[in-house]
Amino acid sequence: MLVLALLGSGCRTSPASALFSASGPGWRVQEGQVLWRPAANMTELGGELVVATHEDGRCSVQFSKTPLPLVLAQVTRTNWLIRFPPRRLAFSGPKPAPGRFTWLYVSDALSGAPLPAGYTFLRQPDGGWRLENHRSGETIQGYLSP
């Protein structure tokens, strides 16, 4: 059943480790803490977030619970990749990215870019923020260094 759902969704599993390396000139890196609720009926999980954005539009997002990366997401102008290392799952494809992977929209939300239908992004007065996928109930909320 899971295989049919994945094949019908337009994405594919992929052994790719990364679309690009987030190193060199032109990168802006922010680090912080976030709480991630994968679905409305699940418990929040706290961890560290690193968001690296490049002036050419590439973005890399990593959510980790020391010492393990839990989610790795990368977006370019034409492609996207998301990996869940603990489960040995990876999905990738051409843009637009599917709306079900909230991590692929963290950088867009932080930069003020339009989000897919069903998403909201709120900046809080204390400097925090919250990204929510209303269809799944998934939320990511936290703080990043300037």
C-alpha cells in the first residue's frame, strides 16, 4: 500500500545523498532550536535546526537531535530532495515540491516567499516563528540566529 501511495504521488525514492554541498562563498547559515510535530496526533520533538541559503536560490535544511540528523531537505530552482536518515528513506523530484513535506518550505516561509495552499507561516513578537501544514497538522516552530 505504501509503495502505491509513493508511486502515485509523483515522487520517487532515491539513494541520492545530496543535490549539492552547502559550502563555499555566497552561503548564509542560520542555526537555532525548533519543535517539530510530524502530524496533529503526534508528540512534538525538539532539536537543532540549520538553514543554509545561497544567493542563487539553493537551500539546505537540517533538523537534528544530537547526535543524529533526523531530516535533511534541499531545494534548488529546479529540484528538491528530502531524506529521513533514521528510516533510510529519501524522496526527490522536479519542482514544484509536493505539499506534504513541510521541511521543503522552511526557507520559503522564512524569506516571505509564497507557500502552497494549506500552509500558514507566523512570525511571533519574540522573534520566533511557526510554519503549519493544515492538511496534516504538521508544525515546525522555533528560533534561528540572525
